[in-house]
Amino acid sequence: MDRAQRRRETIAATLTAVGLCAGVWLIDHSPQDEMPPQPAPEQAVAPSERPEVAAGSGAIVPLPPAEPVRVRIPGVRVDAAVMPLGLEEDGSLEVPPQTAVNLTGWYQGGATPGSRGTAIIAGHVDNASGPSVFYGLGALTRGDTVAVDRVDGLTAEFRIHAVEVHDRDAFPDEKVYGPSERAEIRLITCGGGYSSTEGYLGNVVVYGHLTAITVTPDTTAAAARGPG
């Protein structure tokens, strides 16, 4: 991965929370009763655990680049379309429309899911009407799976090796968005507490690595062409 691409990923890392974390639904609800699930401490990678152990020893050859069209996360019943995201004129990351509760976004300046590098898929945790596509992300655990259907008809399957919550004022950019020699994925939404004046105070981040490549089922491929 070249330095320019690495810089683009870092820009996205620091600004993802801007568009995703307003917490507009919680303005009229009690955060104590309505907060989305947050990952337990044991779902994080222990400081003593080597990354190559956390991600498993099985070597999966990364795929050539191909855009994602759908993401499926059985553990939290997500089956959603994926739209490409770029950067706004001010350098901030674009986000999916707030009104589209079953739509995620892939940062097209980084790796594609299944290809070498760190692919980024972001989604809203809520909108003015209630929970959105990634509301349940913090309930995932190590060993759960993520499947990303690609435009080339292949599905990249990832195994989760960590689920963490990071304070936005101490967000570990390099850890979350840094380059990788293998195919990895990061799923990102909001969490880490809530303030009525500032919105969500952090981000839930799911870390996964490629473990299998399959042919996308015809029914899933057809669904991916729909509005999501």
C-alpha cells in the first residue's frame, strides 16, 4: 500500500465519527434505556496477544480488488447493501444517508473487502426514527463472521478477532486503519457513551480477517442489486 493511500485511510479514520455519531434518536429518549450494545472488555485483543495469533495462522491468499455490494453479519441479523463513500470537499468522510436504515458505506479510497489491505465499512447506529443498520455491532464477539458480497460474484468471508470501543479523543488511527499485508476488514459505528450536547463519545470497531472465499449465492447477488 503506497503512502498516499495510507494517508487517505488515516483521514477517514479521524473523521468517520463526524457524520455517524450525532445520536439524534437519543435526544428524545433516555440513553440509559436506549443505548446500543457495547463490546465487553474480553472481546478486545489482549495486549500480550500477538496480532498474527489473534488473526489466526491460516493463510488465505487475498483476492484482486472488486467493489463490495452487500454485507451480511448473521450474529446481529445484518443483511444490507453497500454504497461507495468518498471524501467531502473539507476532507471529511462521506456517510450513507441518515434516512436509509439498512445501508452501509465502504471507503473507496482504501482496500476492497477480500483484497490485500484494510477495508473499511461504516454504518449509522441510529437515526431520528430509531436504531439503524449497525445498531447491534457492539454485541458481536470474537469468532463471529462477516460476509461481504462483491461485484465480481465472489463473497469474502471474515472471522472477527476483536471487538473494541474507542474514545473519539484517543482514537487509535494506526491500529484501526493502518495497512495490512493480508486481507482484513473493519466495521465501524458509534458508541462509547453518549452526551446530549456532543452525541456519541466514541466508536465501536469490529476487526476481522479473511478466512474463506465463496461464490456469492444467486439469491444474495439478486438482493445486492436492490435498494438495500
